Amino acid sequence: MTFLVNEADDPKVARTAEDFRAVHPNVSLPRDPSAADLAGTGWAVLDRLARPQDTREQRFSPVIQLMDGKWVEAWQPRETTQAEKDQWDENNKPEPNFDMFVNALINHPVLANVYGGILIALQQPPPAPTSKPQAAQGLGLGLLAFRLSGDTSTFLTSWRAAYQVGTISQDVITVTQELARQCHLPDTFVSDLDVSFP
């Protein structure tokens, strides 16, 4: 589609052939008019530059100006507002990666022993978490549910039980929270990991 500009407009806006016909109903105009078709009407063909991609830091607004004797729709950058930055962050937030989180826990040098119970949990259900080995096994099942469905409730229940019997230290909490953030897990889940606060 060919866009036009009415030179009488202030400010200038992109218009269509239909807009032209509404003003000049008796002037015959082809579907894609040329400069010659518009001669003497006070209208001109509008060249439109490709719109730049918005970024977190910039937005672009159209501005029509005369350049080298032609009307051109260019794009004027402006700095984004804080509200726009917040919306951008929300719209571009990475998806939570539960599988990556579980793998990070199992393979982490500090946490490997804590989460080793997952191997046992794959074979049998855990008993009540009244000892460190049993609590580790419970964490294993929690991790398994986490990996399969992103079920945070099962994991957090076994996590709290493991903390109560001394399997989970403050260092383990800190490392696990950092890994959760790196895997883009929900902020509420990251906060709930710190069971050292009543």
C-alpha cells in the first residue's frame, strides 16, 4: 500500500488513498498513486522508513519530515519511562527452568551429598523424615516431583523437614537460593527456601 501525506496537515500524519478520495472525491486516483498522479493536489507520496525495534531503553515515535524534496516518515527515539522498563522486564522474563535447577542442585559440589537421596527416592517412597538420611531421601522425592511437574509444594515440605533434622544449613540455603535465581524460579519460591526464619 502506498501511503500519502497531506501537505496542509499540521502535524503531518500518514494517510491513505481513501483519505485523499474523501477530500478530493472528483479526482481519479490509482490504487498506488505516484508523485505525478498527485501533482497540484497538495498531497504527496510518503516514503516510510522501517520502524526500528523497540528496546528496554528506547521507544520510537513516527515523525514526518521533508528530506531532499521528499516526504519521509522517520522514527524519533526517546528514552523509556520507568513504567515501560518495568513492563519490558515483566514481558521478557525468562521462563522458570525447573529441570536446570534440579540438575544444578545434584551436580553442585557443595550440595551433591545433601541431594544424593534422589537416587534412593527413584526406587522407593521415603519414611518419615526423622533422621538425616531419611530427610535426604525425602528431598530426593521432592526433587523428582519438582523435575517432573514443577511442583514446589512437595519440594518445600521435604526441604523444611530436612532443615528441622539438621540436613539443611544456612550455607546450603544460600547456595540453593542463588541457583534458584539463576534458573529464573519464582521470587516467592526463592524466599520460601529460607526456612531459617520462622
